[in-house]
Amino acid sequence: MAVATSYPGLYIQELASNAHAILPTPTSIAAFVGYSHPFKTKAFEVAQQIFSFSDYETYFGGLFSSGMIDASLARAVYQFFLNGGSTAWIVGLQPGLFDIAGSIAARFGLASGEMQFTAEVTTDPGKGMLFTALEPTDTVPMAVQIANVNSTKNTFDVIVTYGSSVEAYRNLTLASASLDTINSASSLVSVAPIGPATDYGTTLPAIGVTKFPTAAPAGAPANYSDSYLGSDILAAFDSNGSLDNVEIFNLLIVPGNTDNEVISAALAFAERKRAFAIVDPPPQAPATGSSTDSPQPIQYWMTGLNSGGYMLPLSQNGALYFPYLGSTDPVTSTNIAMPPSGFVAGAYATTDANRGVWKAPAGLANVLLNTTGPVPSGAMNDPQQGVLNLDSINCLRSFSSIGTVVWGARTLVAANVAYQQNMYVPVRRMTLFIEQTLLANLRWVVFEPNDEPLWIAIRSSIESFLLSLFNQGALQGSTPSQAFKVTCDSTTTTPDDQALGIVNIVVAFAPLKPAEFVIIKIAQLAGQTAGS
């Protein structure tokens, strides 16, 4: 509106600014996917936002213990909030009917006095698996669960529970070589084929598993057929699913899950959502050993020398942390091994809050809480960690007088030169943070006249945001021009682009990289005397 002039003098007209402030998006909102309490969960397969573990208890029933149901989700969320997390989205999946009924150990396990357990898992008559307890069951019942049956891939898990001891064997097949890994590793049971054949069977039945004790406890059914194996965890990553419709989360955790297909789907989903996946290792994988050992050392599992020949996908948007951590179970008050992902996600949140997303979530500043340290099989020295570090395995270490800390910050790109610019966790997360922030704050650009005034406004807004990051020490360089550059003009947006309604913006920035290797050089002065 023009100023109405009537007298000689000065007039003031306030003009609306075409600059738009850019507000940073959050960096440590975690999304957890896993099995929640079978009876107390209010809504399965629906993403629910929570701000404390009390919220988790309200919506998902809290912590519980069962040798028959994977309870990693609740414990990972508990550790996340205890170690500094503040906001999370939870997708609770429904355990299968087999898991629910099987939580009664006396019904489907080795009850007191029983020493053998039969599991019919094939369509071949008279074939299956015979488990024999290696520990006495006179006072403590033993439970053997066959879970996560995949009749398409013919794989399944075996979970053995004896008091506070839990052994989990993942992605087994009916081949003798696969099931014999139990015999070479288990301190609780041995397994042998049923019938005269030397193998355990051929294919799994489409309906799942029929399992029964050789001598069923009084009042228990002779057998149990499972026609429902629980919520499909892969469905949590579907396009237009409940979690996909959450606008922004930054961390993706599927605690305790090492299924090949699940990890691949989680990493792909994280890439699509501009999030970062924290991956758990196999619970029994040791830090060192030969590729032929069973259980297989972590580096061989990761690089494809495992029994299935599976290799973790190379991904800029994920990191693997090793090993499992010992912790006091709030339910049983016993020390158990827990997946590290919940602890680590909390460390991410603490580092982001105290330093910023550009700081590696590792080092001595953030001691992990509520842990007695790495499980014995995961303890290592510096040279041993050096081998794992080159394979992008981020190690958790305990140091005297300090505690347990994250001692690695590499993404799942290993030595792939195509991804070297995103080899480090803070570099990749910084990129994702900038991308998410610009996407969330530049919507005002849509439908504006596509010409020089718009380009100037875009440059001004983004440069102000990057300058604020530079002033916080988040970027390399001694001057802003060395730290970042924003281009949006006639060189990036041509007349043809304008005709098509396209605005092209080029943002370049110099990220900070962690000091992973600190070299100290020491020299002695020669020829000095005591009186010099």
C-alpha cells in the first residue's frame, strides 16, 4: 500500500520481510518396533508417541518376563529413557498364540523331573527334534520354545530358558549342520533327530509348529498346533503404515532382532524416512574366534560367512553395536544380557542434548547407565577391537574407574569407497538433520513466484540457519564461507525449470569428523645434563 504524502518531510513505511526463519527439527526421537505385552497392550500395530517409560506402561503394559515371548522391546525402551531419551514412538506387535500359551513353562516346557522334549516341526512322519536337558529339572522347570517359524524360508528360532539363563538360536534350518550349532554351543540342552534318519526333516508345515513334552504334565494337552505366529514385524515398515505416517522420527530400533529380512527392511525404511537405524548383534556372538566356530564371531556373522551366507546390507543410515550388555532385570532382579540398542539410543539422545547431533555419540562423556558391562563373550582388548572397527562394528567397552561407554562411531558402509563421505555416524546424522530441517521449513516456497526475489529469500533463510550452526561449532572452517555455501539463482534454476515450476537449491556444508585415531608423538631431548 502506497504512503499518502501531504507535507514535506520523512515518512516511514514498514515492509513485510520475505525471509523465513528456519527452526531446527528434533534429532533424537526414537521409533521402537517389537513385541509388547500380550494382554495389556491397548492397541497393537499402531504407532503411539510416548515421553517416558510411565507412558509405555500405560499403553503397552510395561516390563514382563517370559522365556517364551521376546520381551526385548520393553527393556530397550526402559534403557532408552534411563540413558537420556525423551521422546519415542512405539509400534507394539502382538505375540503369536503359541508364544502366549507357551509362557506357562510347566505346560509347554520341560517340567520338574522331565528330561526330554519332542518338537514335531516337519511334514515328514516320525521326524522332528528331540531335546534333552543337560541340567537337572527337579527344582527348576526348563522351557524350550520354537518361535518365528517362517514356512517360506524354512527357518525358525529355538529359545531355551532355565531359571535366569536364556539361550537363543536364530534362523535355524532343519539341516543337521544348522541344528548341530545348538549342540556345540548350548550348556542347557542337546538336540538329536527323531527316527532312524540322520536328518531332522525337510520342510516346515504351513501352519507352524506342533510341539509337546514326551510326558505331558498332568492337566496339559498332548499337543499344541500354532496357526498364528503373531504380528508380522515386516508390516511395521509398510508404505502408508502407522509408523510411515509419523512425520519425523530420527532413530529406528528393532531391539534384539537379527533376522536377515527384518534388518534389511528396517534399513531400507530408515533410508526412506531419513532416519538412522541402530542394529543389534546376535546375542551369543563372541568378539573373537574362527569363522568355523559356533556361535560365530561377530565379524564373520556381519560379513556373510555365517551359516546362511547372509551379509548385512551396506547402509549409510545404520550402525551396528556390539556386544550385549549385562543389566539387572527390573522384573526378576537378576543379571541378564540385554540388546545394546536401547542403551545406545539413550546415549544418542544425551549427546544430542549436551553437544549436538554433529558430535559422535561415543566417548567417555556419556557413561551408559544400568549396566554391569559387556557380556563376557564380548569383552575385548584394543587390538581385538581394531579388527572389528575396520568392519564397522561399533564396540561397547568398559574402562576401569569410568564405566561402560560407546567406543565406536562408524556407519554400516565398512570399506566401501562409494560411501566414505558418510563413514561416520555424526556426519551422516548431521546430513539427515539438515535435510529434515529444510524439508520441514521450506514448504512456504511452494506456489510462490519462481524468480529472483524468491531465490534471494530462499538463500537468506538457509544461510541464516547454517550460520547459526557454524556459530555453534557444528561445521568445519574458520569462516562461514569455508563452512557452507547455498546456491539458488539462475545457474541452478534455468528458464526451462521455471516453466516447469521447479526451483533448484544446492546446499553444501563441511561437516565435522570425529578424531577417531589420536596419534601422540614423543621426543626426548638428547645430551641434557642434570644441571642443564
